[in-house]
Amino acid sequence: MNFKNIFDTYNWDEQKASIYSKSTRDVEAALNTHKRTPEDFKALISPAAVPYLEEMARVSHELTKKRFGKTIQMYAPMYLSNECNNICTYCGFSLDNKVKRKTLTDTEILKEVEFIKQQGFNHILLVTGEANHTVHLPYFKRAIELIRSHFANISIEVQPLETNEYKELHEAGVYSVLVYQETYHKEVYKQYHPKGKKSNFDYRLETPDRIGRSGIHKIGLGVLLGLEDWRIDSFFCALHLDYLQKNYWQTKYSVSFPRMRPAEGIIEPNVIVTDKELVQLLCAYRLFSEDVELSVSTRESEHLRNNIIPLGVTSMSAGSKTNPGGYAVEPESLEQFEISDERSVEEISQLIKRSGYEPVYKDWEKTF
């Protein structure tokens, strides 16, 4: 049994109809229970829940404070490569973008690390395109070997791998693996991913199962908001989270909320997700799962990030670059997407403190 077996029993259109038919009574029932189901999550992301957003935010704040305290984890993404074998119509790294490609050398990796460490970070997220001939398991293990003495926490966001490969990365020092399905709409997934290994919907869908079996400490999920109806995509992501928490209960989980951003050669969003809808979604996740970590990156605007801290967020990036070498080596290399919040690490740290929270630069200590 894996998540694909469960997923195949669901129909996109039927779930859409279910979500949009939720009533105020369903929303109130979801708010008044303490153990919420995927059906409750549907109610909380439905249009019927919009008038209850203030109450959802209050409950989300209390649950987050109870479970995580008044802390915000700070992290920095470090892009190792923009080489990619996939054509993805929403990504600046897409194979059909005829632009200069770059993969960092050992020396360049250490130069980027030096800059990031100077900013105070102790938690790093390594990101690459999906180019199996260039950025593969030996490359990842070498990069981790170079940087693991510099950071308490190493996360990765790379192409889907096999269980034994995740085990090797875990042994090498990887704490967390992020893998986003992008959209759970199987029929249109191929339109967004017409070429490359990523076009295999089922293989990607089964990736969190392989990560769970490997013993990795934390799995990160998410969808790319803007590809399809955010409510249905987010329901399937929450269903996925629910399955993983029950089957790999020793593993921690995080959910990210990336909205489509401008990038070289990409399509326009199919659906616009407003700030208010993003807040509703974030609060719905917190009410659905008290333990899940919720992350908001520099994709989002200053205005949103200024106001979202008390609503359930547990981690934020700052001072981010989305191109390989973007911090110190080659600032003008191809970006995966444009960031929105360009404030410095210190400015974000001060924002967090002014909001009554403590910025934390790592989320675990190896000696524990």
C-alpha cells in the first residue's frame, strides 16, 4: 500500500464539487472539533469558510503558539545548479529556455557557504534542477561533504530519487527532503510537464513514500499555487500529508505555499491566488495538523510576510537567491524565479522580533 493506491480512488471533479458544496454548518463543525479530518479540511478551504477567516486565524495562532512557541525558523536556499532535463512550462530552469547553465564547483560551493554563514544561517536548503547526468547522487554527496561541518541542518530539494539513494543521503547528513507534486490534477499534469523524467506523474507521486521508507527526519510537501484550482490541489496535498503522518509517524512534515512568480520564458498563472486565500489556506492547514511546519518564502510580498507571522507560519527564508552562485559567485546567472521580498536577513530578523517572535537559525542540534 502506498499513497498512489489511495489517490487512485479519488476523482478530481467529484472532490471539487464536494469542496464547493460545503455549507456554513460544515465550517462550524470543523471549527468546533479537536481532531479534524480531510473532510473538515475541505470545509475550511471552501468558499463557505471565508466569513470565518478571523476565527480560523485566532485558532491557528493559538495552536501554533502551543506547539511551536513564539519562534520563526530562518533558512537560506542555496542553488547548486540550474541545469535541467525537464520541460516545465512554469519554471525558469526549463530545458527549452536557451540560456547559460551553471553547476557550482567545489570551490564555488564553499564561497557561497562562506557568504551564507556570514548572514548567521545554520539551516541551509540545497536546490538544483533535475539533470541526472550532472547533478546526481555522487554530486549531492560531495556537496554535503563540503558543507556539513558548516551547518547544523541540511535540507535538499532535488529530483526524485530511489529509497536506497535517500538512505545514502540521510547517512551523509541530510535532515529533510522537499518534493512538491506541483499539481495533483493528473490529466493536466502532462501539459505542464511535456518532456523529461518529471513528466511521470505516478513516479513523482510515490516519492514521499520512498523518502518515508528511507528514514529521513522530515518530508516537505506542497503544490505550486496558480497551476490549477488551489482548493482542490491543496485538498489532495492535505490528503497526502494525512496518509504520510499515519504511515511514517516517526517522520516530521512541512508544507510550503509557493505561488507562481515571474521567470524566464514561463506561462502566466492559470489561477490567481489572492493574499486572503493564501491566509485561509495556511490557517486551514494549521487547524488540520497541529504538528506540521508551515513555510513562507521570499516569493511572497513584504506586505504579506509582514502580517502573516502570527497566523501559523513556523519558518521563513530571507535574503534569498534563486540562481546558482547568486550570493557571491555569479549573481547574474539564470534564476529559477524572481523573488518578491528582497529585504536583508537582518531586516527580516528585526521584523520577526517586532512581531513578538524569536528568529531561530536552526531547528535541531546534532548532539541531541
